[in-house]
Amino acid sequence: MTTSKCIEPVTVAIAEGAFLMGGERANERPIHRVWVDAFALAQYPVTRREYALFVEDTGHPPAIFWNDPRFAHPDQPVVGPSWFDAVAYCRWLSTATGKAYRLPTEAEREKAARGGRAASTYPWGDELPAEHRGGREQPVDPVGTEGPNGYGLYDMAAGVHEWCADFYAADYYAASPDRNPQGPDNGQRRAARGGSWRHEIRFARCAARSSLAPDKQFSDFGFRCALTLA
């Protein structure tokens, strides 16, 4: 296999520091102070164009919905990868670049979504935009449609749910460590963050948590890569 075909994502470095993680819904409580070490996050979710190179280079099966014309634009986020597919992509990208690409943790993803706005409901503030409705037949927009937030990241609240590294537990925050939480040690589901083009309200709050069994493949699930900084 050659590894020269990848498109390395443009990433944004997120400085180390603490933030208040969580919200008012049951699985977001308690709101708690979390320290996250410095890391970098891709500006955009992985696109179909990028994922196609991974499939071509490795022979990995294409994501489900690959032949659905609603999701065929190369600049749309790839839809339908399982958590395992997303991890495989990150490993391939790491091999291709010699860098430590991976999925972000829930804490990293929430800190990045907030964009430095400590208490805002959404990456831009507290109010939904006028056109906030989604729908099951509306195709997902190309990446870069929503944003940038205060860190220069796009689509942190809209587009597709993005897989995170962590196992998911609704009550995890009650026992979460205050430095670099990695999620529960085990579980049946993996965490995800971000909005969904299929939802009635297509924008997600910064604190909103999603989850799914890691082998599932839905048309409003994708991912973006994080990068460990030495």
C-alpha cells in the first residue's frame, strides 16, 4: 500500500487550559471544570474526497450510503462510517504522515466547539439562527457552511454527528477526572458530538452529547481528526 495519496487536514492548535464542561440536561450534569492539554483539531470534518483516497489506498470498504447521490459531492462530509471505520482512517492518516492523528475525546471536542466562549450555548452565542430547521430529506451541506467559531473551526454545531474516542455513559460526568478525561473504561456505545442535518433543529449546543453503538452506520454520522501535539 502506498501512503502518499492522503490529504492531510488543516488543523487548528487549541492551547492547554481549563473550561467549564457540561450543561443543564441530565446527561450533561454536573457542569464541571476540566483541564485539557494542548492538542490540534481539523478545521473541517473528513470529506468524501478525503475518505475516497483512504478507500482507494487501503481497500477498506466504502462507507455505507457511498452510492447514494445525496451524499456524492466530494466536499460533503463523508457519511455512514462506523466508529471502527473512523479509527481505521485516523490510523491510516497517521501512517501516511508520521503524525499522531486520532479521534478527539469528548472533552477536547466540547472545548473546541466553545471556541473560547466560556458560557455560550452555541459556538457563536446563545440564539439559534433564523434558518435552523433541518429535515430527513435535506442533504448534508458541504463542509465549511457553519462557522468559523472563535478558534477558526467550522461545522462544530451543524452537519453530521462526529464520532469521539470515548465510550459513552450518561452519568460519566459525576465521576469524570478533572484533567484530560478519556471517558469510561468500557461500554456499549461510543460518544459523538455536533449537529445533524436530519434533526428538526440541525444545530447542536456545545454541551450536547450523542452516542451510538460503534458498529452502527447512519447518514448523519461522520468524524473529524484530532492531532496529538508533542
